Amino acid sequence: MYDLQCENLTKRFGAFTAVDGVSLEIPGGSFFSILGPSGCGKTTLMRMIAGFEDPSSGDIKIKGRSVLGSPPNKRNVKMVFQHLALFPMMNVGENIAYGLRCRGASKADITRKVGAVLERIGLPDVAQKQIHQLSGGQKQRIAIARCMVLEPDVLLLDEPLGALDLKLRERMKIELKLLQHQFDTTFLYITHDQSEALVMSDHVAVMNAGKFEQIGTPQELYHNPRTAFVAGFVGDSNRWHGKVNRISNGEAEIVTSGGDTIVANCGASALSPGDSAEIFVRPDCIAFGGVRRETQNTLTGTVDSLLFNGANSRALVRIDSRELIEVAINGVDRSSPIKPGDPAHLNWAFADTQCFPAKER
Amino acid sequence: MLQKDAQRLSLLLLLTPFLLWILLLVVLPQLGIVGISLREKVGPRQFTFGLANYLAFVQEPIYWNTLLRTAVMSILVTFLALLVGFPVAYYIAKIAPYRSQTALFLLCLVPLWVSDLVRAFGWIVLLRETGLISGALQAIGIIKGPIELLYNDATVVVGLVYTVVLFMIVPLVSTLNGMDNSLLEAGHNLGGSRITVFRRIVVPYAMPGIVAGCIIVFMMTAGSYLTPILLGGKNSMWFTEQIYDQFITRYNWESGATFGVLLLAFTSFVVWLGLRLTGQKLATTVAKD
């Protein structure tokens, strides 16, 4: 049984197609993210699910029942807005009670439920506070509590962390994930921030230009991207352009524009010799070292500079064909022998090298 | 130190025109009016201090009836202006496409380019016995003889609402403009019907604008002179007319001044009462947090 299903959902604004034949199925109790750059149609998709926009075609089902005919206030889908949209003229308790009152719940019921949900989000004493007295993180949690008190089938979150500063955003990511576990409700999370999507979600759909490029677990998206867009958008990548020289056993030999030969795992991508291709390699798949094995690509160059960022530190290596490559290094290890100016021998496995047909340009 | 003095001087210089204006054109004349209202005429050019003018007002029912009537009519006008103005303001601020908002707003301002007097005469042209409406109704045969639509309370109220409704729309548009659309969507999303969202979100949000608009409109209406006189004639019984009468016709400045003070005091009292009854504060209508 799926909590939320979209079937071939399409939305056109005049000649512009914002959402183009999107289908998705979200099983109950999971954390599902839609990841895409701004303008890819993800907000339109969410607004259709919430009922603020009518789809041009396709169907939306919540708990198996189509909701196309029902107005937003009759759908059991609640939404946390980008800027939270807490009601400034009500205090925290009234904000949370608003939905219950709309349902006509009894006074005792409202008091009990509001108390319970505030307890659950760890803010038991704020019911009497005004909205502007809360901190950013507290507002966030109140906005979620305001929805969760209504026990929705699906909770929609429209980039709610966007307005927070970096430190708080990192903390809220973990907190959101925990809240989702605690409430055991399906969360549909929309974001353009790939780290938010990867950290929190059970499944992620990568969206581009109104279409889903790939749906999968964060691990699948990271390690086995199916399109060039996904490979480029999810996680960091070194990227080369090149021409396919030879293909055998799912491996393509590609000559880059810089003249290096790289062997890549071309899997399902439809490449044939002579095609131009894009190659993606994650910085954390590349290692320093001199030993060359049969199944590895090797490049040599010099260390250009070090980008220290704790465990995420990188070295920029200028390879012999003058291109810069990012390589993950262990920044925490203070005995790290890598210094700018050092000669570098880079190697990485064929299997960690993705290639896709290059877009016509 | 020097800089601080310079700052203080520039502040003083900037405030001077405003202070002079307030002091010379508002405070002093008011004090003068209060002074005049507190003297009794005992003989030619002979005055004593006393409350006789106020006593006279209380003892003459026609005076305080007129004042009460003016207040009630003004409240009615304020209410109607809110009723008419709110949908217009809501449309301009929330429903109209962004690009036509300014144009619509300007369209509301167009009547202000014509003076009060001319607009009142406009109504007269329409409504008098030989006017356009009367003529048109006769032409299509709905009424037999000519009909006089001027000189009754309804006409005065309509004329006043027309004159002041703009001053209701302007503050409403500016408050409603500040309202994030996602508040409305959140209101619907959490299960509120259109009516609930309007009652529990739109109206409370617009409250500062509503209060500001009502105060302006009420004060303007209670203090208006031209429209009630021209459209209501002798039947209008507007309090400002009494004041004019005392000052100009009867040359009884003491009594006129008393009426002036009473009008100010009474309308201020009504505004205060209105704020108390709706639980609003004057400060919140001016400053938004």
C-alpha cells in the first residue's frame, strides 16, 4: 500500500511544461526527497499534491484514493512552507490548535493534543509564546508540529531549511530525520541541496526540467547514477569531455580533450565508438599512489593546492594535460605528506568511472 | 562631543518646520478655541470665565442630538466604507495580477484629482429632481413624475462613503500587500475553509489597516462639511453646520468654539471607545513588528 502515488502527472502553464509526466510511488512511513535545481518543477509538483494547483493531466492518489477532485482543505496532506508561514497573529499554542479547530475538535481534545505534540518535539513550555519570540530552529519544529498534530497521511516539506544558517541547518537535518522516525509518517521533502536529500532520505528522486531523471536510494544515486545530470548533480565529481575510442565488456576507452586515455564503466549508457562522452569521477574514489593495476586509470601531475575542510579536505592536482582534478585527502591526518608542488600519481578503478553520452552542443 | 552637538542641531533644524506647523496651526488655534469656549459674554466686549457655553449645549437637545446624529451617521459611513473598501483593497493587493496593481491603485486615486466641491456637484447633477437619474427613470417609464433624490439621509451617506472610501482602501491595500500568500495557503492546507481563513487569518492580519482606515474615515466624515450640506441641504443636521452657523451666521464665537471643542472631544472619545471595544491599540496600527 502506497501513501502517495502520482501517475503520469503533467502541469502546463501556457506553452511551458513545468512538470512533465512524473510518476512516483511512496511507501508508507518513508522519507522521500525530490532533488532538483531551482526551476525544475519540484515546487509545482508539491503544490499539485497539496491541491494548490490542478494538474493538466495525470492522477494523484493518497492512500490509494484519487484526490484530484478535493480542495486543499479536504486533503489529508499537510505542508511545511518554505518560510514556514506560521500565523503571526496567533501564539504558538493557537497556531498548532488552528487545524484541530478547523476540524471542530473539542476544547479538551485540543489542549491534550497540542500539549502532546509540543512534548514530542521537545518544546513543552512554548505554547503561550508569540511566534517572533522563537528561534529559527524552534519555528521550524513548531511548523512541523502544526502539521503533525493533524496526523496527516503525507507531510510535504518545501525546502524548509533554506532560511536557516548553516550550523542550524546541519542540526535540523538530523532532527528532521529523527522526527520522521518518531512520527512514523511519510515525509515528502523538496530540496535543491543534495546533501539534505542524501542525508535524510530513504529514497530520492532527482528531477530536472520537469522530469524525473532517476529514483533510488541515496547510495544508488551516488554510486550508480544513470544519467549525466544525476552524476553531475548528486555529490561532487571531476568531469571530462572526450571521444569514445573503443568499447568492450561494458567498458569504454575514451580519449579526453586533453589527450589522456581513460577507461570508464559505461554500463547501460548507449555509447558507440566515435561518440562524444562525458566522464565523471568522484574525488573520493581517486587515490594517490604509484602502483598501477590492470583495472585502474592512472594520471600523473603535480599538487597545485590543498583545500582544507576537515574530513572533507581536497587536493587540487594539475595533471600533465593542464587540467585540474579534485582528489579527496585525509585532512585529519596531520602527518599527511602531501604538499603543494609535490609530484602526484593518481589512480582509480575503472568501475568508479562513469560515462554518459555528451549532450549535443 | 562636537559631532554630537552637530547631530542635535541637525535634528532640531529638521524638526523645526514640523514643530512650527503643529504649534502654530494646530496647537495654538486649538488652545485659542478652548479659551474662547470658556468665556461668557456679560456685556459688549465684556467677558468672564465660565462654563455657561457648555451648559447651554447640554440644555439644548437640538445641539447634542445633532452631535449624536453626526456620530451615528459617521459610524454608519465608516462601516459602509469598510464593507465597500475591503473587497476592493483585497482585490488590488491579493488577486489582481502584479502588473495591474499599480494601475488599479491609481484608478482609485483618480477621483481625488477633482475637488470635493466639484464631486458633490456631480452628485447633484445626477440626483436632483431634473437630474440624469430622475430623467432616465422617467424616460424608460418606471416613474411618472420627476423624483427628488437629494436632501435625504441615504444620499448623504452614499455621498460621504464615496468621498472617504479611498482613505479606507489605501491603508488596507498596504497592510494586505504585506501578507505572504503562503499564510493563506497554510490556512487552507491545515483544513480551513475560505470563511475560516478569511475570519481567522486575513481579518486579524489586516486589523491594523482596518483600524487605521476606520479612524481616518470616521474623523473625516464627522468633520466634513461640504458633502452633507450640498447633498443633505437643511435636513442634513450635520454638527459642523451648527459650528458654521454659530461662527458665521450668529457671530457667536463663544458658542461656536464650544461646539468645536465638543466635536473634537466627542469624536476622540468614539475612536477611543472603538479601539477599546475591538481590543486594538493605536500604537499597533502605526508600527508593525
